[in-house]
Amino acid sequence: MTVYGFRSLLISLRDRLLNRIIRYSITDHPVFCMENNLYNLEEDKAEEQKCYQSEYSIEDSIEEELLEEPEKWNGQTAEVSSAKRSLFIMMILAMFNPVEGFKALRRSKISAEKFASECFYPLIALASAVSFTQLFYDSESTVITSMVNAVVTFISIFFGYFTTVLCGKWLLTRQPAEQIVKDYGKIYLMTGFCSLCLFYILYRLFPILAPVWGLLPIWTIYIIWKGAKFLGAKGDEDYRTKVILSCLTILTPVAWFWLFAEILP
């Protein structure tokens, strides 16, 4: 046997021995399989990391829900209370700065019913209630006459608004007539009548300044004049819309007041 043949024999014996050792380690003692151990170790680490992340994600979600629930409740109540305050503020803004005020009312998309229930009707009721103040400065007035005056005041302003809406729908051109019966058109007219209510309240509370309060309806005409441009009328139609609505807003309450004052005792 040559040296080359002997070397080949040793190499073959070494390979057989290594193969047997590998088979023995895989079948009987899997702990010695390095590749298998590394694979299992990586898999265990991945599962552990996954459980760790899921555990913290669940805890974070629970904390977020616990924090969001009171915030949502507080936000809803704050939104409702702020909406009631801002509605009255927007009405006052529309009286003193009609252009910006009517823009804010139009963007807010408030319904006419909500505006009437929170601003218009309370002001009418307050204007009627201050009629009893004449008992303090008019010696000839009685409780009955004050009550009649309060009822006449309420009916005249209330009927004046609806008369203005109906007459405006008949007298105005198509575009303003369509807008006057929608939410913005009604809010626009109610804002003008609310200004009349405020001026009447000032007149009843401070009758000594009656000549000054008698000029304040001119400001109501200014409010109607500035807010009419959002009704969509253009050119001559815009001017006609302003004149008609200004006259109706001022004259209809006066006409109803005179009529009911003559009818009621």
C-alpha cells in the first residue's frame, strides 16, 4: 500500500466517524445540534418579544381608553355649554358688526329653531316682562294695564316676525324669496327683531332717555341693510330687498302693536 492509498484510507475513516457522531447527536442527543439550538433560540426570542410588545400594547390601549372617556364626556358638555354662549355672542356680534356676525352665523349652520329658542323667544319674553316697570314711574298704570301691555308687546313682535317672512316671500324676487324661508334667512330676520327687543327693553328701563331710544331703530335698518347681501340678490334686486325688508321689520311690529292695543281693553 502506498502512502497515497494509506492517506485516502485515513480520510475515509475520519469521514465515517464524523458522520456517525453527527447522526448520534441528531437522533439521540438533539442538544448538541448547534443549528437546531440556534434556530430554537431565535424563535423563542421572537415569541418573547412579540408577547412583550402585545402586553404593553394592551396596557397602552387600556390607559388610552380610560383617559379618552372622561375627555370625551367633558368635551361634549363643554361643547354644548360653549355653543349656547357662542350663539348669543354671535347674535350680539351681528348687531354691532353685521358683516362679520352674519358670516359667523352662516358658517355655524345653526338651525332657525335653535336660534329662536335660545335667543329670539327669550328676548321677546324679556321685552314683555319689562312692561311691568311702568308701575314704578307711571302713577296711572295698574297691574292689569301692565299685563295687557306685556301681552301686546309679545304678540306684536311675534306676529311681526312671521308677517315679515310671509310678506317678504311674496314681495321679494325669486332668489331672496327662497333664502328668506331658509335657516339663514330666518336667523337674519330674527336678529333684526332681537335688536328691536333690546331697544324696547332699554326704553322701558330708562324712559327718561325716550328720545334717544326712539332713534335706535335706525340701527336695526343698518343691520338689515348689511345682512341682506347674503341673501343672493344682485344689482337692483339687492337694493329692493334691503328696502322691503327694512320697512317690514320696522313697520309690522308697530302695526300689530297699534291693532292689539285698540282691540284689547
